[in-house]
Amino acid sequence: MALREIVTVPAPVLRRKAHKVTEFGPDLRKLADDMVETMREAPGVGLAAPQIGESLRLIVVEYGNEDDEDAPKKLFIVANPEIIQASDEKEVGIEACLSVPGLAGEVERHSQIVVRGQNRQGKLVKHKVHGWLARIFQHEIDHINGILFTDLATKVWKPSAEEEELIKD
Ligand code: NI
């Protein structure tokens, strides 16, 4: 595994619609491993391939259970993720992004979604997620479509030192 540099705005790769993953070989596994290592080092709770300069539809997410602080974190690695169901119910939360340093914003997201995609072997997977996990997935899927949280935020500000502790993805 190797740490990769996180690209930040205004890097053009962050604004492109990323390419579909079609090869599920060792190169993809290496890329996914690098993304996991880079996300953990940041530290962040999610990362999309364009954030390390690779225009590919690949995301990693690692988050615990908001209802149980002691629950172990769960790692998701999803290629070609798509939201196939989304709740009508939405919630507003505060987001920050490793690729948009120094800003935080209030973003409305679906409370619950179902994500369909492929795992590292190319096998179809589905994940039903809610709350923060659903928010992180929506944030990462936006990244592979060239969308940043600042495009959607109803309010954007420079967080105070205390708020700098915000989780980022
Ligand atoms: Ni982000």
C-alpha cells in the first residue's frame, strides 16, 4: 500500500464525471488499498478516486455506527456505485471535504439510501445505509460525478478551531 496525495480544488479531476471501472484486477485492488490507507491517514471517513487524481468510479467509506460508539468501524469499497433507492425523508448535516480545505457547509441529504455497485472482485453488491453513513455515501458518489459539497450547501463557512474537528470525506 502507498499513501497518495489528496488533490484539492481547483484541480480539474475533481470536476470530471469519472470513468466506469471495467477491470477488476491487481491494479484496481492496489488503487483501493491506497485509497483506504490515504483515507485513514488523513484522517477521513470516505474518499473517492478522483480525490487522489484517478478519474475512476471507485469509492471507499469507513465509519462506525452512530447508534453505538463501541461498534467496530465498517469498511466499504465500492466500484461503480449508484443510488437505486432514496428516502423521501431528508436531513441537514454539516459536511467538510479533504479536497476543499478550510470550509464547512450545511447540506441536505437523503436519510436512507440503497447503493448498488461492485466489490473489488467485480461482484454485485448492495448496501442499505442510513444517517451519517448514507450522508458519506452520497458525498462520495457526488465526487465521482464532479460535484462538491459546496455546490449543494445552503450555507458555507470557515470553521472555527473547534469545528475543525469535523469529520471529512
Ligand atoms: Ni469530499
